[in-house]
Amino acid sequence: MVLAQEPSPSEQPDYESDAFKQTVNFWRRWVARSTYGGRWREMVNRSALTLKLLTSRQHGSIVAAPTFGLPETIGGVRNWDYRYTWIRDSSFTLYGLMRLGYTDEAAAFMRWMMARCSELEPDGSLQIMYGLDGRHSLPEETLPHLEGYMGSSPVRVGNAAFDNLQLDIYGELMDSVYLYDKYGSPIGYDAWTNIVRLIDWVCANWRRPDEGIWEVRGGRQEFLYSRVMCWVAVDRAIRLATKRSFPAPLARWYETRDTIYQDVFTRFWDPTRRAFIQHVGATTLDAAALLMPLVRFVSPPTRGGYQRCARSRPSW
């Protein structure tokens, strides 16, 4: 830090070596806090370092990627700006940080997330993504004066997807809130009142078609993954309410949760292929369905197919 009327620290004769030592020592101390002791420890810790680097020290939010203008294919036009906080990606990151013992980072993000829950839309809904500082509007702009990586243009800043409807984010968020309340720090009453508004919105809107986790350009559909994660959202809210004795419209929540569950097995299960389809009316499968056992919607598949396990405990 350079102060007015004070010499810059970089003028000190040993500035470079001291700064290097301080940086190395900081990261060594940080990674030493990891509680992971299983296989591939070095790779897991390197991944944890990457997640830490994606975390805003000032705000506690977690950026999806520190990049913009990098094409999905060289010369292609899908060059998006990922320097924002997606609810889905950040919730998965929060889960990883908690599993590794980094509760300070998890707490910082949860404070940021609860601040967003206090800024719900008038109908009680969340955006799928925000700026690192919590900004809601992320208008997309093309920069025609930039050539792009290896001629991949247009180069864009901002991200127009911020107003997409992706219903799965509510399940990922509530699973993380439930786990943080259990393994981190109990959430307060004010946060709970916002969660009630959020879950009431899910109960009223879970049947809507949406863009889904893959943000497909073929129009909104009733996606399996979105439907399952709506179930997760309501299920975790019920568990949290009963565990903490929070006031909640439990009768309506129980009815909604069970209705979603029956809907998935009635309308998304292909008995011929013995598999869940990607969306209503589709014949394609979806890799996102592999998360269904992890969120305890079903047990892991066996030779006889999936087993229902709606009453089993949630993630870890």
C-alpha cells in the first residue's frame, strides 16, 4: 500500500525478495489448513488454490472464471465474459471449500449470498448471476476494436445471461445453505425470512420451462435437472425448518416436494431405456442426471435401475 507523502515500499532494497517470501509463506499457510488427506492430495490442494484465487477478498464472492474473450473454439463466436458470480458455480465451490476445511472462505461467501437473498426480486426470485460486488445489471457489450484471441471475434464484456431463467440454482443454493448451517455456522432469522420468500417462489414456479443448466439455444424446456433441483430446494428448506424449528408453511412445502418427486418419475422416466430423459418430450439423456444420487433424490443406479430414496439424508 502506498500512502500519500510516504515513500513507496517498492523503493526498499529488499522489497522483491521480501514480497516473494511473504507471498510464498501466505500460500503455504493457507494450503496447510486443508483437512484433506486422501488420494491425489497434491492435485486436490492445487485445485483448492485455484478456488481461493477465484474468491474476492473484498466481497467474499466467487468468480466463475477470470477470463473474457476466450473462445470455446478457435475462430468461433462463443466468446463470453465469465468474470461474474454464478449462483450454481459458487454453490458447488462453497461445498468444496467446506469439505476441505476452509470455513472462513465459506462464511464470507455465505454472507455475500445472504445479502443477495435480501435483495430478491419483488416476486421472491433470484438472478442466476451477479457482479462480484453484488451488481444486478450486467449488460453485454461488444468491443469491435479488439481482434480477439487468434481472430476469434466478437469480443464481449458483460453477460446477457443474467436475466435467464434457470430453476436449478435454487436447489444448489439451498443444499449449500443447509450444509453451511450444519457444518459451518447457523443462519439467522433474517436470512430465514428471505429463504421462505425464495422457497415460496419455487413452489409457485417449479413447473415453468427454463433455459436449463446448459443454456441451450433451442428455447425453454421442462428440463429434468431443473425439476430435480427444485425438489432439492424445497427438501432442504423443509429439513432446515424442522431442524432449527423455524416458522414455515410446511404443509404447502411438503405437498410441493412430493408432487415434484412424482412428476419426475412419471414424466421424465423412460421405462424402455430405463433412464431419465433430458426434458419432457426428448429422447436424449443428460450428463447432469449423474448428480441425482449425489443430492439424494435417488440411490446410485444398480443393475435393476434407480431406487427411490427421497427420505434419505442430504449430501454428506
